Amino acid sequence: MLGSPEFPLLSKKGDFTIGGTFSIHSQISKPPLSFTDTPEPLICSRINFREFRFAQTMIFAIEEINNSSSLLPNISIGYKVFDTCGSTLPSTRAVMGAMNGHERTVGKTCSGQSSVHAIIGASESSSTIVMLQILGIFQIPVISHFATCACLSNRKDYPSFFRTIPSDYYQSRALAKLVKHFGWTWVGAIRSDNDYGNDGMATFIRAANQEGVCVEYSEAISRTDSSEEVARVVRLIRSSSARVLVAFLAQSELDILLEEALNQNLTGLQWVGSESWITAGHLANRRYSGILSGSLGFTIRKAKISGLRDFLLQVNPKFWEAAFECKFQSSALGQTQCTGSERLQDINNTFTDVSQLRISNCVYKAVYAVAHAIHNILKCGQSGDRMNQTCIWEENFEAKQVKDVNFTLQSGERVYFDGNGDPAAVYDLVNWQRNQAGDTVFVTVGNYNASEPNGKEFTMNGINITWAAESLERPQSVCSESCLPGFRQAAIKGKPICCFSCIACAAGEISNSSNSAECSRCPLEYWSNDDRSQCVPKVIEFLSFGETMGVLLTIFSLFGAGLTLVVSCVFFRFRHTPLVKASNSELSFLLLFSLSLCFLCSLTFMGQPTNWSCMLRHTTFGIAFALCMSCILAKTIAVVIAFKAKRPANTVPQCSAPLQRTSVLSCTLMQVLVCSLWLTLAPPYPNKNTAHATERIILECDLGSPVGFWAVLGYIGLLAGLCFMLAFLARKLPDNFNEAKFITFSMLIFCAVWITFIPAYVSSPGKFTVAVEIFAILSSSFGLLFCIFIPKCYILLLKPERNTKKHMMGRN
């Protein structure tokens, strides 16, 4: 079956004429150009059954409208169907033939009117662009059923263009979301080297980059390429590491690529296809099953057109000859002659297959769009339900009439155009699967609706997917293996973003999903677990009674308090002896009482800090030690007065007793005043310290006012310094039991402990700060107890012969 672009293959006259441009043939023979004779017409061959079905669908829709009593009544629509041969040069000749007609009109006046009022087509974006460059001057509407290039949405360049198939702008973005959905971040890309492939692939690559998908290679092929060039592209595909191939190809380029793929045994790839070929029935055969099995791709939704199959079976003789490979007229030897008894119902090809009416439905909608635009113009004068027959037809049928159409087909599908002349972008995701008979079928496994909110456009319907090589396991196509939770991606210099190394998250940071670009820092009171995959509450740290250190300090504290009680009992038992009397029994018991408080106040520093415990621990500590130092100071003063007084010895105790009580009380009350001011103005409070240790929370008592704390500690130091100074001066007084000497030793220990406490306290971390403070309290308390009272207990219990007044006075 041969055709020429200049002449209509199929035509019929009518009141209005719709032109149709389809790639009915897929091969073109270019005649020699002598430049001396009129060029011979281009001859097209090798019929494309799918495109011929599109042409027949246009005719079917026109006949259906002509037979309608509601749409364009009493108005007939004619048609002229031209063959573009799938190329731009024949498309130019076809559109010129559609506008001017093929009759030679030398010597006649040009009417300036086109022979067609609108054109349906073409099937390729490049051919459509060539047609629009001519038709746009005359504002003749072009409604394409298959030209999907996003560039055609430019109303400035193509104001008379409309289409019933969505723009590739949406399909390319849908393909990017598809590969991202299945985790394919490392893909190859191949496209047709024309407006359709180049523009669609450019949009896909931009959208893929936004989705975090990298393209390992992007190659373009044309059906006019040499076999060596096609072989080079296939070798590149075979040698690449990407296991997913996005093919934005027209059918003609795909046919060439598949043949070379068969020669090189290219298998095991997951194909992701564009709508131009993903539902092409002639590809779904056993010849290509090893290559294309499991393919995925978006296509427009299929529809049912009632009565179309019966109409398709009524074709002209030329198609009959092509379908059955026979001739009605006698021909050369070996050529089968058609008998006329052949049945189209008995053959199975893409022309008679109406199970996947997708693009055919776009042709059907395009014809109805033109009819409704004409119908709306003819409604200029109406009276009730009857059309005003005096309505005058405006000859200039332009694009603005098509722009306003909005109607619903009998199938319930709504047809309209947006501001760019595009329809609503709604796709089905189809998967190539085998049925029980072993044939390849196109199964809808998902949907894409561009009008849905961002992130909800793409949905899966739960049907199992067949993958490449009919595998049940989804193929993996990544440049680098996924980073597990707890790791982040780190870019590799000189490589695409999809090629990365996995770096473990730092302490305190997590990544709770695979392939995290960055690790996120845990909130202030949380810390990362060992796997760095989730944030867990930080360990709360404080010096508790249950831990080993707490137990030991508690034991020493209670032991010191108990030992003090024992000493008190010993002193009470020997309270009437000269040694106890000489030691000023009243101050001794008060000192023992204060020492027991010093031992016990260390317990308030342990356990979980609360408001009361924080205030109690420092005030108890300050007042207890102030009382202790006041007693020692009074004892020291009493010793000095006893030996320095010029009065009789028997008058000294009576004079010194009130002085001692007054000094102890006044010194202690001074500390009470300091503590009261501290608690009133800025009391200590429990605080969660997260700055000192990042991996844990130190629950501690904040001093509230450091001035208050150091004032309490400084006051104790002042009293201790006075005690040490007075005791040191009285250390050589004549006495067999010189108490000043022991007070001097105790003050040396006390001062040494608290001087070393200051740097240790400042530098100790966490709960060890509290432990250092408790250690200082216990050490100084034990130092006072041992230096002042243990020597006396030794005499009281083990050397009673020295517990006499004569011995105390140094007399034999």
C-alpha cells in the first residue's frame, strides 16, 4: 500500500471539512532531484496499522456526528486524510495540500480560503510544529491527538494549537516520581532526537534531579542514524551500571533500537517507557518479550468507543491488500491474489484490536471538539429549541472558537482545554505482564493525576507488578548502596549526587531513615542511641544512695555520727573527772553535737535534688560548721584567757563561761543571718545541667547565688583561721594536757582539706562535684573529732591514772 503526502488518501465533501494528518506509512522514499524537471512526489510505504486505525477513528467520529440529530443537525462534515509518513518534509507537503488542495489552478484567482476548517494531527511533535509554522499564519485550528511536546503549550508561538493528550511536562514529571517511588536513583536515559524526545527528556532530567534521581547517561537516536551509531548506543547501555532505562522514544526509533538490542542480546533491564510506545500492541510480541517484559510506563486512560470495531472492519481494498498481503488484480509471479473471502475478524493486529483505545479516543475527542466549536457558532440565533435558519455562517473559523468548548461525551468523559490548549493531565501506570495464555497484556497498576495536591499525584492500586525478565523481585538501580539508619550520605568528589559514601552520625545526632542526606541533632534532653538511629532520653545523673560511691559515703557519714555519739557517751560517763572539766564540758558537748550535725548534713547532699534538699544541704552545712568553729574558737579563747589572766585562777571560769556562750551564739547567728539572706534573695534550686556533659543530664543543685555560697564558706574559713591563729599562739602554754596543741593540729587538717577542696570542687564533673564536697565535710569532721577528742578518750579509757588534777597542773 503506497501513498503520497500531497494527495488525500481518504476524503469526503461536506459543509465543513476537517483535515487529518496521520503517519499512515512509516517508510519514505525520496525521489532524485535533477533540478531540471518537476520533482516527483514523495512515495510512502510500509503501512502502520495503528496510525491507520487513528485515521479510521476520525472518519468514524465524523460519520457519527453527521448521523446525529442533536449535534450539527442538517450540517454535514467532510474530511481529507493526509499521510505525513512520520517525517517533517511530508508533513509540510500534507499541510499545503490540506490548505490549498492538489488541483492546479494556474490563471485562476486565489480565494484566500483554506480547503479545510480545522486539522486533526499530527502524530509527532516535530511534524506538528512544522504544520503550525504554516497554519498559524492563517489561524487554522490544529488539534493533535498525539503531539505531546511541552513546547507546544507556548501560546505565544502556537496560539492556534490544541491537543486532547496531556503535555509531556506532566508525563516527564510523573516518570521522575515513578523511578523515585521504586528507589531507582541511578538510571539511564535514551530519547528520540526530535522535539518530542529532546524536550521530554530535558523535563525528565530536571524533575529527576529535584527528586534526587541521577542519570548515568542520556543518549539520543534517530531513525535516520547509521547502524554503527545505534550499535554504539546499545553497547553503552549494556556496559552501564544503571539497571533501569527510561526510554522517551517514538515508535520508529524504538523499533530500530530493539532490533539492535536483539543482535547484542540486551536483557535484564527494567524499561520505563513514555506513552508513545508503552501500549503499542505490535511491540508486545514474543520477539521482544525477553527485552521489554515487565516494562512500566504512563499512558492516557483507555476508553470504549461503541461501534468502532464494526466500522474498522469495513475498510477499502488497499488496506485489505496490506492486511492479508495479497492483490486483487493479477500481479507478478508468487504474489497471492485476494479472493474477497478473507475475514478481518480472523486476523489479530493493531488495527482491529480495540481493547486499548487510548490514542484513538484522543482522535475521537478531537473531532468532537471541532464539531462542538462549529455547533456553538451556529447557535447565534435560537428560538426555543429550534435553530433560527436565518443564522449566517461566519466563514472564518478560528482557534478562539475551539478554545471555549466544554462538553461531555456519551462515555461520561468531560472534554475541555486550559489556557495553554491542554487537557487535564491524568495517566494510568501500565505494566507489561503475561496472561495465562502467555500473551503480553497491559495491566493498570497505578495512576497519576497532576491536579492532585503535591505529593498525592501518584498512587498505586495494589496490583502485583511484574519486573524485568518477569522477575517477582524489584530490581535495584543505585550508584551507591543505601545508607542504613544511623548513617548519612557524603558526596564523593567528582561524582553525581547519587554516588556517595556512608558516614556514621556523630554522637548526639541521628538519622532514622535510609539514605538520609544529613543527621539531625537530638533535642536538648535526648541523646542518640548506640546505633544513632533514634533519640533516647539522656541518662539522669546524680549522686544516689544506691550506687557504690553513695553507699560508701553514707557508711562513713553514719560511722562518723555514730563515733561522735560514742565519744559523747564517754564524756558524759566521765563528766565529773578533772580531764573533762578542764576541757570545758559544756563546750565539749556542744562541739560534739555540732560535729554530729556535720557528719549527718553530708547525707542531704545525696539523692535526687529537690527544692527543699537544695536549700537544706547548704544551710545545714554552713550553720553546723559555723557552730563547730564557734565552739572551737570559744575553747581556744578560754585556754588563752586561763593562762594569761592576772586574776586568781578560781575567778576565771566564772568570768569566761558567759563570754563563751555569747561568742558561740553570736558567731553562729552571724552564719544564720548570711544563710537567711541567701535563701531569701537567691536560694539554691535543682537544675538540669546539659552543658557540662552532652551525653547525659547532670541533676544538680544550682547555687542560685554563688556569692551566697562563697560567703558561707568564707565565713567558716574566717572562723577556722582565727581558731588556728589563737591555738598556734597557745600551743606552748605550760600544761600536761595542752588542748591548744590538738586544736592547732585539727585546724591544720581542716584548713588543708578545705583549701584543696576549692580547686577539686571547681574541676570535678557531674556528681563528683557533690562527692568532693561530701568528702571535704567528712574529712574535716573526722579531723576535728580525732584531733580534739580521741586523745582525751584515750586517757579517759586507757590511762585513768593521768586523769587527775595534779597531773593536769603538771605537778607530781
